[in-house]
Amino acid sequence: MAGSEAESGGETHFGFRTVPLGEKQRMVDEVFHSVARRYDLMNDLMSMGLHRVWKDLLVSRLRPPKTDRPFALLDVAGGTGDVSFRTVEAGGAGTRATVADINGGMLGVGRERAASLGLAERVEFVEANAESLPFADRSFDATTIAFGIRNVPRMDKALAEMRRVLKPGGKCFVLEFSRVDMPVLDAIYDTYSFKLIPGMGKMVTGDAESYQYLVESIRRFPAPELFAQMMREAGLKRVGYTPLTGGIVCLHAGVRI
């Protein structure tokens, strides 16, 4: 499959390392158990705070109705609920969100945040594997995954599942780090990523290795057009992408017809 991770011989990538395909999910789980309580701080470190702007842009593209018309979002690998909270706050009384994440520690943080924000009745948290979602076909008006798809061992299966649970006409959005396409910015970004982020991670959380993996996983992620082809092969139509902040991030989108 175009743009999928190398899986010959049952192997895939964990950052820059080649690991058995069946081991990647366990290794990713360990990373996110380690950083669950500091996940939002982690995003601030890795994006220089810009993840908040990028997520707001994602929600603006979702366009949840501001009325009581029902609108159901599934946020895959949504852990602490950031995108879901933004969506229900932007929408009207009929907007609901379901966070699906394989990591119970992340979901626990999300539930606590939902309660503190008074959103517990509008945001549901479900422990689920992105490659095998426990939801019926054609259940949601939109599906999203923000900075999570690169951690899924088989991205093609996750994309197919996100398409399966969409209603006809529903949109799938993938927000993910990408390839910087500006000559000066790419050098600055590489230095920041590999020299500074792991050190900051160790200083702030005592965990440099998790941050090192996360930086490496960004570099392993397919280039935008290759990932767009993966979305097409998953059955999504009208696929396109928008580079943001010089290509540091791309917002990918597709529709279930």
C-alpha cells in the first residue's frame, strides 16, 4: 500500500527503530502511560504552543452546527479530549463527541478534564483500538484524529475504520506533523526537535526517551501526498490536505460518499 509503514516480515517502525509489528502497540502504550499526565504540556513543547491554533483550525473545518441539530463526532486517539472539548464548545446543544483511545491512562485524564469543564454529559470516553473500532457502520457525522495516526501500527486499518463509521457525506480529518518545506525553517525545526525537545522532556517530566520516540515518529510519517493516497485507498473521496506553519503540520481531509 502506498505510503504505509514497512511491514515486510511482520516488522514496522518505532521511531527510527525497526520492531516486530505486534510489539509496536505495547511500546506506544508505554510512551503514553509515561506522559499521560503531562500530555498537553508535551504538545506545547513539541509544537511551541501552536497545537492550540492548529486544533482550533481543525474545529473550524468541522463546522459543528450551532443549533440543537444532532452532530456526532468520533475523535480517535483523542486521549485527553482536547479536540472533543473544542468541538462541543463550538457547537450547539445537539453536538456530542466520543473520544476513542487505546490508552486507559489518557482516557482517565480526559474524563477528569471533562468533569472540571462541565462537559461530562456531552463527551463520552471509550477504550478502543483505532484498528478495530467498536462502533456501528455509519454512526458519526465526522471523524478526527489529531497527532495520533503516526502512533497506530497499521495506519491503513485505522483510516478504513474511520471511514466505515462515517455517515455518507461525513468528513474525516487527520491533523498530523509533516515535512517542513521552507529551507531555513527546516534546519531550525530539526535542531529544535532533536537537540532541544528530548532535553526539555527530561527536564520537565523526567522522561527523555518518550520525547525522542515522538520526534523520530514525526520523521517516519509519510509525506503529504503519500498519506493522501493512503486515505484514498481506505475508500475516502475528495481527499486533500492543507500545509500549516510552513509544513510543520498538515490537515488532511476526506469524505465518505
